[in-house]
Amino acid sequence: MKVYLETYGCTANKSDSEIIAGLLKEKGFELVDSPENSDLNIINTCIVKTPTEQRMKFRIKQLTKIGKPLVVAGCMTKTEQKIIEKINPNTTMIGPDSIERIVDAAEEALKGNKVIYKKNLRKPKINLPRLEKSVHITQISTGCNGNCSYCIVKLAKGELFCYPSDLIIKDIEKAVKNGCKEIRITSQDNATYNYEGVKLPELLKEICKIEGKFSIRVGMMNPSSVKIILDELIDVYKNEKIRKFLHLPLQSGSDRILKLMNRGYKSKDFVEIVERFRKEIPDLFLSTDVIVGFPGETEEDFNMTLELLKNLKFDKVNISKFGPRPGTLASRMKQLNPNIIKQRSKILHEICKKN
């Protein structure tokens, strides 16, 4: 049977799709590059932002119109099941922590049966069949131990669940042996990794010991988690196998807004981390995320963010206009005028271009 798969969202989602494709291929399914030429269509969804959710709804409607059996996977199944069913009542669904059941889901959908697999199975999603190229994505955990007031991902992926370090090493060893030249370490917050006392720096040291010519790119880490392991993390970053890439989300330069966001750090903590990294890792590439227009953000709060961006001169800034996500605390706060958010977003983009 022919299957079409399309993917949205984070690096972890891309990894999930590689596993989905690998499991299906192992069972004899043929992957095709067009939903019109398939027997079954699968969409792996993301709902982190409001515009992304609108895109998901649009694509589910489009895929439904094609008339083929449809499987919706990913975060949207955990947070927006009723919306999916309103668009297509017959949709089979599979949650982020249930992707090992994709073959069952596909077979049932092809029979015309609707099934829903959404339990948090809490099984490591590594060392599974997958389709990949020269870049290997290794998920080291799922879920999150944070409680950011604006984030819907926690509702989709639950509490933090770290994967055993020995399984992670085995997964990467296999990838390198198969010719992968870049290993991407990913999770909702890499710096929170802690499996039976093995934290991220220790894990990275063990990965660096793996024989072969490859690089390691560490994905997003929250400042609140990084500051706890800062010395050890900087030390391991000096290893030649670790790419000098740091994705550290700022979100706001205002301590008042950071507190409303429940981020767990202050702007001075963020600055200290950046300064320490830049002192020890001179060729550092620094990426950050900023949310503009969070509920209650005043002109003064916004200017604090502007000043931090100007002073720290990031290599890359991902700017997001705040949009309330259902079920989050921030969605119940008094929202800013959309025109103010749009204007501030434009100013931020202009500042970042100049830097």
C-alpha cells in the first residue's frame, strides 16, 4: 500500500516522522511524494503557535477532500481532538508518544476503521527503524518539567521523561556506523536531561567518545535549566565534536514579563549565561527566541527587550507575535491590542536586521 507523509513543527516531530516512515517501510508500505497518488495519507501536526494551528486545520481539510483514509499524528491529537473530528469525523489519530503503533493505525484506517492511540506510553523513541539521511536526530527525552504560562506543548507531551543514556549512546553509535555525519540532540529542553544522575554534560561527553568523524549539534535549552549546569556544559562545548551552536530562548528582556511567563529566570541570568559562553567559546553562534506582545507587556517592558537584543547582538533571532493557546494560563489573561503587537513585531524585526 502507498503512503504519503507530511511533517510540521520541531526537530522532535521530524524525528518522529522518520520513525513513522521507517516502521511503515519495514512492514512493506511504499512511501510516495503525493497525497493524490497514495492509498493512505498521514499528517504529523504541530500546534505551538496559533498560525501553525490554522495551517494544520487547512491541511487536514485539504487532505480530507482528496478522499483517501487519513491519519493525523502529533501534538494536535492531544490538544485539539474535537477540532480534528469536526473537520473529518473518520480520522484515525495517533499521539506523539504512541507512534510505535503507526502500523496498526495505518492498517485500521485502510480498512475504514477509526482508531485513536493517544496514551503516553513513556517508551524511549530511539533504536527504532527509521528513514534518515546524513543527519541523525536523537531524542533524549520527551515532555517538559517547566510550566510556562503560554505553552501548549506541555499539554500535548506531558511531564519530562528522560531516555536511558545507554540506549541513546547505542542509537548514535548505529547512526554513525551507518554514515551519519551530524547528530542533532533534541527534546523540549535538552538542559533538563537527567537519567539516573547522568545529566546533559555527562551524556554529551559519552557521545563525544564514540569513534568516527561526526559533529554534534545540541538543540534548544532553556536558561533556567542551563544555569544549573553552566560550568559543566561550557566545558563539554569545548570538545571538537560539539558544534559551537547555542539556542537559548530569551522570550522577554523584562523580568516582570518573564515572571508572568513563569520562565524561572531573570534577564541577568540570561546575560550571565551568554557572557560566560562567549568568553569561553569565542566562535559561538547564538540563537534566541522572543515573544512580542505577551499579555500585560508595556512599552517599558518592550523597550527592555529591545535593549537586550541590541546589546547582546544575537546571530539569529526568532520573533513570534503572541497568540493565546487554548488551555494555557496566558490565554485567560487580558490580551494586548493586535495592532500594538504587530507594530512592536515590526520594530523588533528592523532592529534585528540592523544588528
